[in-house]
Amino acid sequence: MWTRIASFHAAAVLALAASLLPVSAAAASADTPTRLVIGFAPGGALDIFARTLAEKLRVSLGTPVLVENRPGASARVALENVKRAAPDGRTVLISPAPPFTIFPLTYKRLSYDPDKDLIPVAYLADVPLVASASVNRPYRTMQEYIAWVKRHPDNGGVGLVTLGGTIHFGVLSLSQAIGVPLLPTAYRGAAMMLTDEIGGTLPLGIDAVAGQMELYRAGKIRFLGVTGSRRSALLPDVPTLAESGAPGFETASGWYSAFVPADTHPDTVAKLEKALLDAVKDRGVHEKMAALGMETNGQSGAALRKLIADQRAQWKPVIGASGFTAVD
């Protein structure tokens, strides 16, 4: 009898303990969705990328996977949402580079610590950018453009879609290297920039490959050089800007990577890392993203952490010398 009473008491204690488990532990049930949070509206390249990843992760993780769009403040709204989430592996940020590489150098104050509040999980894809010009311009290569702008220093406007990003500071680096006062000129979007380019009022523009491919194929613009330290697999015949005598853009390509809240268990991080890397290495995913101007690569969280530190160190003196400060 006493044995039965003791067993009943032990079971009651275990049941009480289970009821007191933290919400985050309970949230890790198989029925709880995994959220992929992005800082942009539906329909864009990153949204399509996230939804493509979600299809693969539903199988590899064995849970529902949802894409949650939280646009605003240059992806910082999404970052803040993930920062505050439970560290149970069910909330994943898919972010571009600036919140981790550029914003810590351009904002006087951030509401997050890019090195402590989030854990790098996986480096997923590169987004190469390309410098272009109207086919009616007298230069066909970047070397010819540099020679031309040296003869016409009053025509040093370079179009881009965001001030305070890597292209902005790449233009300033190039300006210093060639001794011409190039002027980063911000547009509301690539379409407006390309309209001025083709119309003859903008000598040079730099933006993502995908947004320019239709005009390139139609023979309206020329590609003069791609950002990055190696040629893009999307445009193997187009040299890098560095190859073309235009330094400053070696680390200016965009990228997308995955992060989770601080204090997420290492085993959970490792599981997510493997699932994400398997997804981006899938041939179908690779081909679909290539059509959108992305190069899926797939590198570890450790490699991503090093990439962030290296790129921030590279941009720090450039941004410091520019005196640029970001404001909301």
C-alpha cells in the first residue's frame, strides 16, 4: 500500500513539474510553427527566397514553417522581433548584411547589439551588384568610364538606391582612388535610376543584377563590372569592378543569412544550420534563386560570424573618413 501511495505521490510531483515548465520549452512541440522573419514586404526577392526555404524546411525539420513579413527601418523591425523571441529555434531571422556590418558603424545608437543579441546560424546567399550604363554612352568598359569621368569631373553622379550602404561607401572609395569627386545619388528604386540612366541624365548606376537583366538583354544598358572579389556565376563574362580598375567594391555585394535569438541551445542551432545549408545546396533552389539574381552558397554559422567581423573592419575606416551618420 505504501508503495502505491509513494508511486502516486511521485507521479503527482512529475505532473506538477511538467506544468511549471517554461513556455519556451512547451513551444518546441512538433506542432508549433517555425517562423522565418524577414524585414521586407511580400513579393520581393527575399520574400520568394524565404518561402522557397520554408518548403524545404517543412520536410527537414518536420514542423510547419511560416514566412512572416515585418518590413520597416531597413530590416531592423524584423531583427527586433527575433531578438525578443523565445530562444527555442522556432524563430529565425533571414537578414541582409547592413544591420550587422554597416549599421553598427553609421548609427550613433542601435536598439540591439549585433554581436550579442543574435546568433549567426548560416550564410545562405550572395546578391551580386553590377555597374551599368546606357548603351548610348561613349564608354563600353569600366576603364573607359574612369577615363571619361576624369575628363568630365562635373558628371560624377553615380546612381544607387540606398545611401549609407556598401555601394555608397564603395563609390566614395573609388572617388578617392581616382581623384574625381564622384557623387552617390540616391533613387527611390532601381526603375527610376535606370530610367535616368537610359535617358542620358545619369552616367553610371549600381544595383542588383536581377533588377537590370531585362534591360541588359534588351540591349538598353551595358554591364561594366560586378561587385565582389570574384566574377559572378550569373555574369561570368563581366569582370569584377576591381579587375576593371575600380577598387572599393570587393565586399560590396549583398548577402542573406540566418540568425536566431541569443541563448538558443547549441544543438538547436546546429540542427537549423544543417537544415538551412541542405536547403540552399538543393539544385532546384539554386536554379530558382539564380533567376532572381542570387547565388546560393551555404556556409556555416562560424564562417558567417567571421565574414561579419571582416566586413565591418573593412568598412570602418571608409565610413569614419566619410563622416556619414545615419538617421531614421
